[in-house]
Amino acid sequence: MMLKGVRGLSKLGIILVAANLLVSCGGGTTSKAAHSADDTIGKEQTVKQDTLAKGKLLTRLKDSAKQQVDTVGLVKVKKDSVLRVVKAEKRRVKDSVRQELDKLPKHIFFTFDDGPLRGSAAIDSIAKAKNINISVFLIGKHANMSKGLKRDYQRYYNNPLVECYNHSYTHANNKFTTFYSNPVAAFADFEKNEKDLQLKHKIIRLPGRNISMYDDVRRIDLQSGVSTADLLFADGYKIYGWDVEWKIHGLTGKPLQSVGEIYNRIRNYMNNKSSMEPNNVILLMHDDMFQNKKGQDLLSALIDTIQRNTDYKFEFMRNYPFRY
């Protein structure tokens, strides 16, 4: 009986040692894309911290889901026993990382596409009234369509709570496959937009594509935009997509989801650490969603709900991501 007890303890010890050897929480993030070139458009007013030197919790979170189990050579230990122990350890690490991230600041990025349009002036006013930072991805062609839209662009440009970024000059004329089939011409379209709108930051969102290329990240939705994104990234641009979209009705321009739905989606991404960068959530909206009072009231209500119920910090996209 004593011999059996010793053998049982020995087997348990082997399992725990094996799990300890098989599960590692350290290591650096593997680079997915080459580092971007230096920003050549002036000097930033605020120097952004090097986020690549951070991200230890992010690395642990990613590694917890990638652990591979190797049972070769473990003759006396059942494979199922090892798998159970390793699985439990993965879950423990993931939960502990989430708990640590919950203690740290959380960041929300309000981004508005396609301006200037009807609705841009209201967005500008709401940002001032609520005292929040917002990011607008602008189309040069729209700014040159009328004197009124040119004024709306200038309002954005002169508002310290608004930062203006590049969404192409033509918005691909809404023919995205054709636009991206000629990457050189598409690249020139973004360059023209940067020059015409005097954009200060080498930050882009591709029209019709949820593609991200920045630092060590490369996330693709549709392949037809990749060659254009690669050219832009190689020239020093950072390309950002989004996590949550407040969808727009194509004909009426009205927001399709309620304030509660969007707020809950943002909270879920933040709480579950399921956004592209944990503790950072990018919300995509469009300027023409807020051209009437009803839409404007919805935007104000969303901001009020976030400010009332969370401690999220409203950030500019040039500071994305905050890593811990």
C-alpha cells in the first residue's frame, strides 16, 4: 500500500513538472511587419512613448492561447492528464492577465470617416461641448465640393480636440476593387489628399477596407487592398482599421444600432480583452450619420453614457495603441 502511495505521488509530481516545463508565459511579440519609416511631416507636439518596448501583459495574453503541448518522452504520464493540467494553466494565466489589465487605464478612440460632409460641423461642436478628443479621416474631394464643406474642414483643422487624418482624396469613387487594382495610382491618391488638406500625421484609413498595418501588427480583411497598404506602410504611414462599427443606413444616413447596443459592444470588447489591442477600442462612425438632430442626440447620448459609467480615456489615433 505504501509503495502504491509513493507511485501515485510520483506520478502527480511528474504531471506538475511536465506542465511547468510545457507552459511558458514569457517571450517577446513576434514581428509581423517591418518597422515603419520615420514620420517626415513635421514634429509631433507630444512625443509618443515607444509602445513596442512595453506590451508584456499583451504578450502573455497572446502566448496563453498559443502554448503547444509536447508529450514525447513522458512514458509514465498519461497524455490526457498532461493536457488537462496544461489547459488549466493556460486558463489561469489568461485570467490573471485580464485581472492585471483591468487595473490599468482603458482607452476609447472615436473615429469619423468621410468628412467633411453634412454632419461634420455638428461633430465638431459636440467634441467641444463634451471636451473629448476625436479623430477624423478626411476626403479631399469632399472638402473642395463647396464653400460650406471647406469651412467645415477648417473647423476640424483648427479645433485642438480634433485631429485630421487621411482617408484618400477620392474615396476610390466608391469603386474599391478597381481602385486597389492599381496600387501605384491609389498611393498617389493618398499623397494628393495629404498635400491638399495639409495633413500633419502619416496616418491612414483605407476606404472600404478594415486593414491595419502599424508597428508589429498586420491585419487584413480583403486581399485587394493589401498591395496599396504595403506601399503606404513602406513609405512610413500607419494604417488603422477598427474594432466596433456604428453602422449607417445607406439611403437615409441614420445610425442603425441603438446607443445601448454600441455601448454594450464597446464594453464587451474592453472587458473581454478581445479588441485588436487589449484596453484599446476603436469605434468607427461616419460624418453623415449626424447631419440631423436625432443623430446628434444619439452621439451625445453615447458620449454621456461612456463618461457616466466608465473611466475610459478619449484618445487621438496617433497615440494608438497604449500597451501594458
